[in-house]
Amino acid sequence: MDSVQAFWLALVQGITEFLPISSSAHLILPSQVLGWPDQGLAFDVAVHLGTLSAVVAYYRRDVGAMASGSVRALLQRRLNEQAGLAVLVVLATIPAVLAGFLFKDSIETQLRSTMVIVVTTLVFGVLLGVADVAGKRRLPLAQLGLRDALVVGFAQALALIPGTSRSGITMTAALLMGYQREAAARFSFLLSIPVILGAATLKLSDLVAQAEPVPWSQLAVGFVTAALTAYLTIVVFLRVLERLGMWPWVAYRLMLGAVLLWLTLSA
């Protein structure tokens, strides 16, 4: 992989990580359609750390409040609102962690195909549209309880299947349970922090065990590009979400699925 490919792959990662359109699908497609080489483990770590820095920077107030609230809760031995949200984020992360531990190998070997991406892109795109229309959109994030957080967490576990979209399926679940669009997006993005951090940590441990030389220039390009584009994407997404809802992303998923289906059948 050269620096130009590194830039474009990082750009794709930064744009798609937090949009409900599946970053994994878009990163698999260059190798499937364009014949590009796999980006490699080191590059995966770099772009994940880039998108992690973006979401932490955007939600720095929430992250800081949850951290300080957790410390106060420990000192006072009494749960407060900020610590409660932190607990829900941690608990909602557990289903994805368990699913990744149990099914990671089979998913990576059996489900990383273009046809799987076609099906998940279309099916979960339609479901996102249904959730946006049928959801009552009344509940703020402050009303999120343990049951609803776990429902979102189990939905997130489905995102291990390429094409599902972690942000898409978690927001779909929250919308179907009646949460406001902003609340669904906010919890989804906060939920991404431990998930991305965990994935980057695991990949980093594997990277340390490798003897291959590290392409530092490509990693720097990947990190900076992913971080900047991810931050801008969050800003734009939340503004579009407030005005147009999920429909731009639903339409995109349906068009992408149709194009991929055509490419697969005509190959």
C-alpha cells in the first residue's frame, strides 16, 4: 500500500466510522472491487486511533463529566447521573466484546464477502428507515435505563458482520425504542469510544508481536486524515440529522447496495 492509497483509505475510514453506512464495508470494497492490497494491521491501528481521538475531542465534555462523575461516585459511594451514564456505556459494550471473542475468527473468514455486504447494507438500511419513521422520538438520553442500554449493546454486537454499521444498528435500536434522534446518535457515539479503544488495543498487541517494519509515514497520514475527517463528519452528520433525519443515509445505503449487487452479479 502506498501513501496515496493510505490517504484515501483513511479518508473513507474517517467519513464512514460514525455514519450509519458501515466503515468495514467501505474498507473491504477497495480490495474486492479495485484490487487494492489489504491495508494491514499497523494501518488499522492508526486509523482507529485517529477516529477515536475525533469522537473523544467532540464529546470531551461528556467524557470529562463521566470521568469526574465516576470519581465522585466512588468517593461518595453513591451513583450520580454522569457515573450512571458511564456505567451504561460500559455495560452496553459487553455484548459486542463477548460476540467478538466468540465469533471473531468465523466472521473474518466466512462473512467478509461482497454478497454479505450487499445483503446487510440493504436490510439494515431499510430497518434504519423504518426506525426513523416508526420511532416516537420522545425520550431524551437522560431516560436511558439498563434494559434499553443492553438492547442497544446487543444490537451493536451485530455490527461485527461487515456492512451492518455499528452506528447505524445502535441508532436503529434506540430509535425503535422511542429515543430522540440526537439522543440515539449521542449514545451511539459515546458507545463507540470503548469499542474503538478496545479494537485498537487488541490490534496494537498483535502489531507488537509482528516482526515486520512499521511504515511510519503511512501511519501518520492515516492517523491525521482519519482524525480530521471523522471530526468533521460528526459535526456535519448531527446537523443533517436534525434537519433531514436518517433518510440521506438510508437512500445512500440502498443505492450502494444496488450498485454492489449489480457489480457482484455482473462479475
